[in-house]
Amino acid sequence: MTPPTPTTSGATVSAQTSARDGVLRVDGEVIAIRRAGAYHHLTIVAPGVAELARPGQFAALAVGGPTTGNLLRRSFSIHKVSPSGTYGGTLDLVIAAKGPGTQWLTELRAHDAVDVVAPLGRAFPLPTEPVPCILVGGGYGSAPLFWLAEVLRERGCPVEMVLGAGSEDRLFGVVEARRAADGVTVTTDDGSAGHRGWVSDVLPEVFRRTGAPVAYACGPMGMLQSVTRVAAEHGAVAQVAVEEAMACGVGVCMTCVMPVRDKAGVTKMVRSCVEGPVFRGDRVRWEAFHDGVCGVPADAVGAPQAGGH
């Protein structure tokens, strides 16, 4: 086996790569971490990842150090990548400290090591011709949309962004959005910034104004459901990046399964980390989600049957 390849920062790329899936395990190095409202913006040296990654994919990070009891990785949408520069390629992530694992990540400092597997998952599908696009982000779920906006505008697509959150401090990237998009609409539940209310309150007007045939969204599941509904009401397709909890990120543990219809209309329990995280919103069985828990529809392939053994 070939030895790891060193970078100018001291980070190395593991020889354990998957040619079939285009996935790398990287011994990365933190080069910057800063607060962004209620979140932390982490920049990691990750050689090789930038050349493989596409908007909508994610990275899985080991947490807690070599002797930790936190055995499972934590998954985050890729905010952006840089394939060039002094460090030989960097990866940017946005993290909310919610538990011991994410708290550990937000306490990292420059030059700390971090084990990264990326890029993972299915990216956002791109239009084949220049069309208006609406990008909708909820909280730090907006992180992958700025890179997507850049790619879409390079293809000649006009881009409108709608960013929503519970309060102003939980918005992410409003200033960056004004640089990345042709127009930006902001909503907060408490009215502390932008329009008071939800993204679904302002989306109809954005669809009418732009005539967009597609919306891209990332954020809480309830928001993704509402984006899907509003898009359908305006004859548009919603491509949504779901936020199901992913314990492994590589399709082994089956903790992130959710019900999705295939092209033939058959409902199957699919893995968000492999078949997703991006799905057509109109194929997700939203009615199966209740209070953050996903159930198995009775008509799904393999679903338990009443009276069965």
C-alpha cells in the first residue's frame, strides 16, 4: 500500500480511497474556526476532497480524539471547497454545537487534527439549461446553498435565495447570500430580521415573480415539506437535502432510512446518506414523519403487516 501523501500544512491523505464512489478518508488539519452567529464555521485542510465534491454532498467527521467513547462520526453538509492555494485544498463546514460530539468539534483550534471522510452522498442535480432557480435555507441548513448558487450562476441561471430561521442569530450567511444571489429574502419566526414568519409565507411571491421551475432547499424536515408543497402549487420541482440523523454516513448502520417513492411510485425505505441526502421533494413520504420521528408506511416494501410474524 502506498504511504500517505503529505501536504504543506502537515495534513495527509489516507491511501484508503474508493475509486468507485470517489470518497476519501483524509487526516485533515484545522486551519481556522470562527463564530458565525449561533454557529461555528470550520475550515479544514482536506487534500483531494475539493476535486471530487459537488454541492449537496456532505462530510463525516470523527469526534472526540483517539481515546473517545464517541464512536460514531458526525455528518455536515459541505459549505464550500477550495481546490488550490497554499494548503493544497480546503473544506468548509458549518457546525451547531448540540451534543458532546459537535461541542468537541467547535472547541478545536488551528493545527488540530481531524479525521474526515468525504465527499459523501448524492449532490444536487443541476438544470441542463439556464433557468431561474430558488434556493431555500433554514438555519445553518443554508450552508451548502452558496456554493450551489455559484455553480448555477456560472451556468447562466438567475438565482433567488430565501433564508429563514427562528431568530436573527440563527440565520446563516445573509451577507454572503447578497453576494451569491440575484435577490435575497429573509424570514424569522420572531421578526428579529426580515419578514416575520416562515419561508413558506414568502415563497409563493418569489415563485410568481421569478417563474422558477425548480427550488433547492436544505433545512428542517418541516420546512422541506412546505417548500415541496409550495413548489408543486406553482408547477415547480423541489430538490431537497434532508437532515436525517446519520450515524455512519456510508450506508452501513441503517439509522437514516426514510420512505421515498421511486420512479414507478413504489415506496421503499432508503438510506439518506447513500440514496440521498438530496431527493425530489414530491417523492418523499412526508406524512410518515411525526415529531421528528420517521415511521414506516404500511405500503412500503418490507413494511410489517398486521397479523404477520
